[in-house]
Amino acid sequence: MNISFSAKTWCLSALLVLALVPVCRADSAQWSQLEDQVIRLYQNGAYPEAAQAATQALAAAEEAFGENDPKVAETLNQLAMIHYAQGDYAGAEPLNKRALKIRQDVLGPEHPDVAQSLNNLALLYHSVGKYKEAEDYYKKAMAIEEKIRGPNHPNLATSMNNLAHLYSIQGKYEEAEPLYEHALLIDSHALGENHPNVATDMDNLAKLYVAKARYGEAESLAEKAIAVRKKIYGDDHPDVASSLNTLADIYRVQGRYAQAKELLVKAHAIDIKTFGESHPDLARDYNNLGLVEDAMGNYQDALAYHEKALEIRVKTLGERHPAVAQSLNNIGAIYEALEDYEAARKNYTQALEIREAVFGKEHPQVAQSLVNLASVEDLLGNAEQARGYYESALEISKTIYGEEHPEVALLLINLGSFYEHEGDYMKAESLYKQAMKIDQTVFGANHPSVASALIHLAEIDTLQGNFTDAEPLIARALQIYTKVYDKGNPERVRVLNELAENLRQRQEYQEAEVLYLEALTSLEEAGRKNPYLEAVVSHNLALLYHNWQKNEQARPYFQKTIALLEAQGPAASGALKTALENYAASLNEMGKQSEAKKIQKKAGKLPS
């Protein structure tokens, strides 16, 4: 998906005309120089300077060639692209429309440059959530490309990629996949296997496979894209860094955090070498590193990365850009994890304000901000406000996507969790079942989203003491995760822990012990550093031994839990207090009252 700079083409007749008019020749030279400057500044991420140069180039083009010349349209296209990159979609739209009109009037309705302008307008509408308009423009661009260039041209493949991405974000995966595959086939045949467009096609198809939980296929394509780009550019090129980010994200969603981080560090080194310290690609690297550290429970490191991303984005993109909102949103999530709910609310609110200003009130990113605010308001005890935010987010998503979309399912899960927290288990169960039905329709029965809904349904049974009813739901979720992920995946480990907890509550200690030990072994063998999850499983295993009257066996697991949680800092203080109190109780049962008293005193110093 792109808005491309169109190549400058100078026909012989134009050169002859310019040769007869010296003043125009000077203006055209100035325009050409400014165009080159615009491209250079844009590629370096210097968008304000690029916009200034493009504005000057537009004035030069209008003076040299007249207001309705295709070269004016070319410069309008570039200026629109710069506004788009800065998140100024309202500013980009009239520029794109003017460029389109010039090209249609001068070149005719079926010209490649007209297709480019249609594609650019489609991308603009795509970004602001006007999906119907975007689809119409993409299809018009495709029709022109196919008619003029034939069914096997790379420009048609680009339009196919763009339409496929539009379908993908709407959850229309079955419509998106053949378009991505066809685009890859066209580019491979037309351009050869080792071409940048082929690498882009591979990355795009890989991202679709991630959405469908086809991680092996996604990983294979992303690795091929990296190999292609390295062959073309060498190891230290920004496009290689981009593909490294794609593969890192595939690792992250599978819980392979160390591998993801390694790739992101490499990407960051490439981008620093290429761009210096302040470029939007650097912000992307920091953002993704923050997501990995967050997933690992390293909240202070995650916060530092997200703050660095925010600093770069504000500097290069301005304070009211969607990417700035993304960073504020991620910082809010870290503060929420650190239980600093006021700071979380502040950042979430700022993100929402930017998104509403840029996109209007009905956009997927606005819905996301409302969900985040709902979560923190619920934690602050403002239940009615939280419910209002959740319901507003759900209505926005239904308006944009329709009733059966993965984002709608996710919001049903979020709203269900709210009602579960409020003790309205019947309402929560109904919402979870609706979400599961949507995910089964979209993804099939063996998708992680279906497993997540099963776990939520099991929680409802567990909270009501229906452990026997909960067990097959958890077991089915475990079956899905085992099929989709490798042994050490954190989601799979969490479900092993859930199933073990179910058995522990039913006093089936021997079976529970096997599952807890499998969970810990899976993390260890996979080399996964997830200290908080390891602490949770260790604590539950310690409680099992305590319930089983095997307090000596419980002891090392309590100690391990406490050490892991202490290393987590303030974010884990509540869990640490609970672990210390449970350890003290176990020590008391062992007759070690003096040691228990010290542990209890330590627990008493922590906040409740």
C-alpha cells in the first residue's frame, strides 16, 4: 500500500516548447530541482521541510506550465502525500482531488496517472475509515490499469495489494487472500523473484496469515522477503529493517519475545545508521521494542521505548498525528499495567482527542481509545462511565464493520469482561458466546480468538463454582493453542495453568501437579523470559503443594515466586503481597513461626 512519487517524464515536444521560451525554461529547471529536493526530504522523514519545498515546486509548476498541466498534478500528488504522511488527511484530500481532475481533463479518464490519483484517494479514504469510498476508488484504479496495461502488470498488482489490505482490515480475509496471492504471482513473473515489489507482496501476505493464525506460512514468507531485500540492497538498508520488523511481529504474537527483540535491535541499528536519531522509522522500531518488553512484563523498559517513540513522532510528524496517538495509547497501557491509573487515563484521553480530531468520532482507532478509557475507568471504580465507553466503542465498530467482524467480537469480549467484573454472569456469558460465534464464522473453529472466548466462558463457570463445567472449555482452548502455537507460547502456558487451577480447585492434586510442571518446563525449554507468567505458575504450584499438605515441596516455589515478583518492581506489588502472605501461612503450618512472622511483616509493608 503506497502513494508513490510518479516518475518525471519529459516528452520531446515539451522540451522544444520550453526551448523557445527562456523564462519558462528557467522556471521548469527550478521546478525540477525543487521536485528532487522534495523527494530527498521526504525520504529522510523531514516532512515540514518537504512540504515547504513542494509548495514552492507547485508555484513554479503553475507559473511554468499553467494551472492545469499534468506536471502541476504531479506536484499536487507529492504535496498530498506529504500531508498524508503528517496525518493531515483533510489537507491531503483537496490536493488529491485537484490532481485527479487535472489528469482526467488533460489525459483522459483512462490513463495510468489517473489510476494513480484514484489509488491515492482510495488510500486516503481507507485511512480515515471511509471503506466503501476507498473500495470504489481502488476498483476504478484496477480497472484502468488492467485495461491499459493488461492483466499481468506490476501496477495492477499494486492496486490489488491495496484492495486486499482494505478487505483484510474489514475482516474479509477470504476476499483479501486471493488478491494478495495474485499480486505476488504477477510481480514474480513480471519483475522476477528478486525485486522490491515481490518482497512487499510477501510481507503483505505474511501479515494476512498472521491474522488467520497461520504462523508457519507467515514466518516463511517474511524470511523470504528479508532474503530478497538483502540480495537487492545488502544487509544494511531501511527496507531490510522494515522486513525485520514484520518478522519480529510474527515472533511477538507467538510469544517468541527474545527472537523478536533480536530482530528489532538489528532493524534499529540499520535505521540509526541510515537516518540518524530522528526519523519515523526509528519511532516504529522503538514502538515495536516497547510492545515486546510490555509482553514480557518489563514495563519500565517498555515505557522508555514508547516515550522515545513519542518524542521522535512529535518532532517529525507534529503533535496531532495518529502515530503520536498510538504512542500515547501505548504509554497509557504501560501505566495501566503499573497501576498508575490516573497517568493511564491522561495518556488515553490525549490519544482519543487526537484520533477524534484527525478521523472524526466513528473510526476504529477512536473505538480502541474508548475501550482503553473504559478499562481504566472500571479500575478506578467508575463503572457507569466505563460501560458507556464500552458500548460506544461497540456501536462504532458495528457501524464501520457490520455485526460479524473480529473487532466486534473483541469488543463483545471486553464488554463481557466488564459485566463479569460487575457480577452479571448471565450477561457476560451471552456476550462471550456472541463473540465466539463471530470468531468461528470468520476464522474457523481452531483460531486463538475462539480459544480466548472459551477461556472467558470457563471463567464464568469457575466464578460460580462450576469447575466440572469449566474443565472441557479450558481443555478445548488448550487443544486449539497446542495446535496453533509451539509448546512454550505464553498463551498456551496460561491455559495449562488455568486447567491445572481447575483441577486444584477440585482437589485433583496429582493431575494438577503434572500440568503445572509442564507449564514451567515449557517456558524453560523454549527459553522464554516471561517472569510474571513464571511467577504466577510457580505460585499456583506452591499453593497446590500447600493444599496437598506438602509444604516442604511448596517452599522452593514460594521462594521462586517471591524472587521473580520482587524483580518486577512496583507493578507486581499486589501479587507479591499475596505470595508473601501465602508463604507465611505455609511456614506456620510447618511450625516455622519465627520465619513466618518475618515474611508476614514484609508483606505488611506492601500496599494492599
